[in-house]
Amino acid sequence: MLEVVKGDITRFPAEAIVNAANRYLEHSGGVAYAIARAAAGDAREYIRISKEALREQLGKDSIEHGEVVVTPAMRLEQYRIRYVIHTVGPYCGGVWDGNKKEKLRKAILGALRKADELGVKSIAFPAISAGIYGCPLEEVVRTFKETVEEFLREARSVEKVYLVLYSEDAYRRAISTYNGQ
């Protein structure tokens, strides 16, 4: 099941939430900063934890499109969130093309596959790359829908996938695009 919802991803009751991170897991703005601050109380502390996890899990200092890093939910556990899965989407700067779509698809699939590997039943995503990375929200929603629908046909544990939009405007635009209007 795939659903578009309005809400705050840092309080959304999915077993895993996805962080739209930069490749160095710096969490300096947008949804990444909000998640880091909500999880640890101090964004700098969550950056330290994320970078440590990056080195432990991938053995390097940055992630590429399709790679993911998992960190503990910490204070987010009060909302039944167990994991934060960090992925990096493309930078668009308002320009969309097939290359950016493929990078976004890889970012979404990487997070979905990791959630399946972790055995979670529900996962919530922000609109990866539609914020400060400047990708058109409508294209992000279309790519998200296509990728998730394809993934769910073969998923072992993931049953529910949510696209969580914070603002009313973004939510309305996402719903309209999702419904093909």
C-alpha cells in the first residue's frame, strides 16, 4: 500500500523513516536537520552518530545515489519509529531530466530495500530532492509512485509506504499529481 499524507515525518508512526540527506550526512538544513534535531535533541550529535554509522556500514566518508546508512531513531522511538534510513537524492536546481530521475529512483529503492532487509512493515519518506535540492515536486511524486509500486510487487516485509508532506501546498500538489490530475 502506498499513501500520500500531510504531516511531520519526525513524528510519523512508521517503523522506519527516510532522511533526504546530503552525501556527507551533514544534516544542515531542510528535513535532514529536522530529523537530526528531533532524534538527538542536538543536530551536531546526530551528525556525529550518522558519520560514525557511515564509516562502520560503508567504510567511507560519503554515500552515493542508491546507497543508504541506517541510524537509531533515539528520541523518535516515542512515535514508534525504530530506524532512520539516510539516502541521497539528486540535486536539480529546478532542472529535471532522465539522469536525475534515475538517481532519485536509486535513492528511493535503496531505502526500500534496506527497510525490507530490516524486516519493517512500514516506512515513511519525505519528498526526496523536492526541497532545497530543487527538483520539481510533481516529478518527484511521479518517480516515487512508479518506484514504490514496482518495489511492492516483490517486497518481503514492507507493506505500507508513505510519502509525508509537511506543508498544505506541497500535500495538495502531491495528491493532485499522485491521482494523475
